[in-house]
Amino acid sequence: MSAPPAEASRPGEPSEEVMYELVRTKFDNAAKRVKGLYDQCAGGGDRNNPVNAMMCLGLNMQRGMTGGAAAAPTRIVKFAKIGCEKSPSRPGYNCEYEIQTDSPINKQFASMTGFQLDQAGFGQARFVRNRDGLWLMITGE
């Protein structure tokens, strides 16, 4: 994931707008991956492969219970940059942000269980410029 070219020439840490776009892109890509798995399973992607068959069984059960809500993108309701600091040992900036989301899968879960999952919280990521000067977001280190 990389940020738009307009941000490529600005020095220093990433702006809140850059961080938001990269986080939003991560949610959108996750929904696309789930939709791709749904399509693969619907197209017979589980034939002759027991591992894929088990994956498709689980996905089809989840899809049936939630109406396929996992393939719908999560909407970011609130996003605020808390701050960044230059990483002491790696390239880029370690940044923290506050986020609140509205997820279709959560609505389905709440309707089935009567329990609302917390959709607000905080996130952390390292933001690094690539060779072209575009921002990248690195998570899960």
C-alpha cells in the first residue's frame, strides 16, 4: 500500500491524511481478499484439495451466518493521528492513531448474538517512504 503522489515530496513524518489512506486501503484490501475467497469457493476451488475444501466449508458457514458481510469493506468513522517518532532502529516513523470503525460483519454478529463488538481503539504502524518517495505502512512486526 502506498500513499498518493502528492505526499511524495513532503519531508518528515507522515500526515494524518496519508496515515488514514493507508489504513483505509488495508481494510479495503482485506475485504477484497475475502470476496476473492468466496468467489474461489463458489467456483469450485475446493475440488480435489482437502485443505481448500476445509477452508471453503468454514468460509461458506461464515458467509451463510453473516450474509457475506466479511467481504464488505469496513468504514472508518473516526481517524485521528496521535503522533509519530522516528524509529530508533529501522527506517521510517513509528506512529499511533485512534480509530473507530463501522463494520458490516459486526452488525451481523450483533443481530445474531445481541452483543456489540467494540469498534473503537488505537492502532500502531511503522510508516516508511519507498524509493519513489511514496509512504508505505508496515504492521505486525
